[in-house]
Amino acid sequence: MHGEYKVPGGKLVVVDLEVRDDVIRDFRLAGDFFLEPDTALDDINAAVEGMPVEADASTIAAAVRGALPDGAQLLGFSPEAVGTAVRRALVTAPGWRDFDWEIVHEKAVSPRMNLALDEVLTGRVGEGRRKPTLRIWEWDESAVVIGSFQSYRNEVDPEGAARHGFDVVRRISGGGAMLMGSGQIITYSLYVPASLVQGMTFADSYAFLDDWVLQALRSLGIDATYQPLNDIASPTGKIGGAAQKRLANGGVLHHATLSYDIDGQMMTEVLRIGREKLSDKGTTSAAKRVDPLRSQTGLPRAEIIERFKDTFRSLTGAEDGSITADEYADAEALVESKFATDAWLHRVP
């Protein structure tokens, strides 16, 4: 069995192994990482050898960490990365290029329609009726998009939202509120089969699915990093955040919003951003917490989006695609039955 795991922002970890009598045998670790001393490689191999096949990634990581000699240096990978690679080998998880990908970047639609398309297209991928897809959002009105489990009254100032022309909508994924002002952010969605993240912890899958955008940002001169659980950041501040929803049919929605050009003062007037939320971010100012892409690159929003698409194509072999008429129709019906209803918006008062 063979498994690979590209550490987000790090190196490739490769494992080969056999399974006999429900235990791991003939285990070998390889990759383009750095490891000192050389003999630590044998220690890692010995730690995994003989482990039961049902051992999860954290159990494998603990065994690897316990076997390392004092002072060992792991550069570009970690014991957790070894555990993830082993789990992916045991479930024969595919990689990015094992799928035929599409990139969709179409006409502007309402924020509610964008949310409905997320649910419809994720379902289609889970059912095998659509190729795995990267979709770039465009929208024709401003909105506050709150997370599935957020309290409407705790997160949004209705008077401030109305004064600045922001509608309020709720998405199907968790996480925090995002301010979708015209031309102020870049949002993308990935619709992928669950097999792509098989063997990963939920937290690891966030970083894995956004590693391509970190590479795109770095190609623009931004020292982008992933901050667990779901923040994309640079040394000068947070750039954006990601959220996920996994459907019962095997479709996975992973979407992220990155700030291009944001009015920090307006954000505090539309959102009820409390001190508790900011306290663990090391800042007391919402305006200082977010550092937009415009100030870091000096580039037009459209040019940054094109770099994102080019990077994704180079890594996955994706081709341009489109949303079908029946997918749009299904999304429109879902707007009417769900996303435009008060019952959905206020499901958490």
C-alpha cells in the first residue's frame, strides 16, 4: 500500500507498507523533508512497524514522537504528517490529480443564490453527477453571511446593516460571519468527494484544501500561512477564513473568503464583534485584525483571481467549466424554499 500527504506549507511525506494479520508490516517512510539525525528515519520506521491497522493518525503520531531520539529535528513535516500519510495509505486515498477538475467563474448572482449553488453543487459532486469543482463567487448585492450555528442577534447589528446596504443571509457551513461588500472580498468554493480528504482529521483537511491558495498568495509576494483552525494569514494580519460542510452523500463543501479591500470601521458597525472574539487574535481592533489583499499586492481584484485560477490549474490540471441550467434551477428552488426564508435565517435567533 502506498500513501502520500503534502504538508501544507511543507514537504511531501510518502509511506509504503503491507498489511498482514491486521497489522502494519514492511513500513518505509520517504519524502523530500529534512530529518536529523539520519538514524531517526529508522526509529520512525520501527515505531510504525507492527501497529494495528485500526490505529488512527493521532495514535500513530504519538508512537512516532515517542520513538524519536532526543534533539531530533523534523523540518517540513511532523509526526502528525506521518500519521496522516499512513491513514491515507490504508484507505487508498486519492490525490488532487486523480480527479478531473473544473473551474467555474460565472455571472454575478445574489448572495442567497451563491449559498444555494454551494449546496446544490456539493450534492452533485457527492452523487457523482459533477466533476470536483473550484467555483469563484461573484455577487450583485452586498450581504452579511453568517455561519450555520451563529446567533443572528448576537452577530449582526440590523440597523448598521441596513444603513450600509447589507442584507443578512445564513450559509450551511459553520464558522464566523463574513462581510460581502461589492468588490471588497474574494470568495471561492471547492466541491470535492470525501475520498480526497480520507484519512485526515477534520482540522488537517482545512489546511490541505487551502494549500493551493497559499501557493498562489506566495506567488504574489505575500508570506501567507495557515493558522488553525481556519484562518489564512500573513505577518501583517489575517487575510481570510475557511469553512466546511460535509453532506451525507459524500460531497464536501470547503469555501473561503479573503479580504481584498475592507472598511474596518464599517465592519464594526455592521457586525457585533465582541472583545472575546478578538482576545485570542492578539488585537483589540477589528480594523487592525484584517489585512486586505489590495494593500499587500497593489493589484486589481480581477488580477488576483486570475492568479488563483492559474495556480489551481497548474496543480490539478483543471479545465474551465460551467454551471448547467438545471443546476441553476435547483439552486433557485432552494433559495425560495430555504435561503430566503425567515425560518432558515433565524434558526438560531
